[in-house]
Amino acid sequence: MTAIAQKSENLSELIDSFHEFSKLEHPQFVLDKTRTELCEYLREYLAMKYDEIHLAGLELEPEIPDERIYCQVDKVQFARALDNLVSNSLRHSGAGTTIKLVLYKEGASAHITVADNGAGIPLDAVSTIFEPFIKGDDARSAHGSGLGLAIAKKTVVAHGGFIRLITPPQKGFSTQFEIVLPTI
């Protein structure tokens, strides 16, 4: 029964990922962007994720400034992009891992870094990490659809920004993503 329940949960996750990916691919898909104060938005997002991160045995290190940084954001879609990054940290890292989220403004851009000191991404997957159905090595392929980072990229690009995997990551981290969005 446990195996059936797990397979059912995995199938449900896969269907949700396919739906999300196909929605972003549709030519009539439009984001519902509003002027959003990014610092407060990220604080609220992390407050909602805190219990999930804590229950998984991971630590959270946010670095969000006490200034106002405004971007045009579809709050629901952008949260899904962040969820895909944070979920990867939760899924592929063990207890004791630290997830760090940093926000800063540089010029006319907001920079969001999501990093962890967990298992990391295999070097052979780095060049294709944002392509659909890419799941890394066999040890990591038991979970997920391979669509999360492709969805995150499509979402960020639809916001007028870009996302990249920083290689090598900053000292102390094994995986580091950076999202850059235009400010207003």
C-alpha cells in the first residue's frame, strides 16, 4: 500500500508538472504581473516555506535588504519558479543542509540567489539543466519530473529576466542559481 501511495503521489506530481509546462508553452499564456515590492514578497514566501524546510532538517539563511526593490511580478507564477529551486534543494539534500536566499539590487536589476550546500549537480548535467525532462544522475532520478528547472526558466524569461546556474558556485555552496529581473 505504501508503494502504491508513493507511485500515486509521484504520478500526481508529474501530471501537475506537465500541466504547468504546457500552460507556459501555450501562445496565449500571459502573466498577471503587478508592481511588487520584492523584499517583502520574498520574506512572505520564505515565511510560508519555513516549516517545510525546517521539518526536512534543513536550515534557511535569508539575506534580504531593508530597502524597497520593485519589479513587475506575477506573484503566483514567480512563487512556482522559486518553489522549483527550493524543492530541488529539499529533494536532493539531506538534513543539515543550508539553503541560502540572497536578494540585492545592482543598477536596474534585482538579483536573487538560491544556493545550498547539499549534493550538488553532476557536471555532466550542467549544460542541459534547464532543458525539459533533465533529471541529473541516476541517484537523483527517482523523484521529480525533470520539468522543474525548465518551468523556472520559462517563468523567469516571461518576467523579462534570466536564470542561470553559477559554476562553480560561491565558496561554501554546492549548487547556486541566480535569477535576474528588471526593476521598475
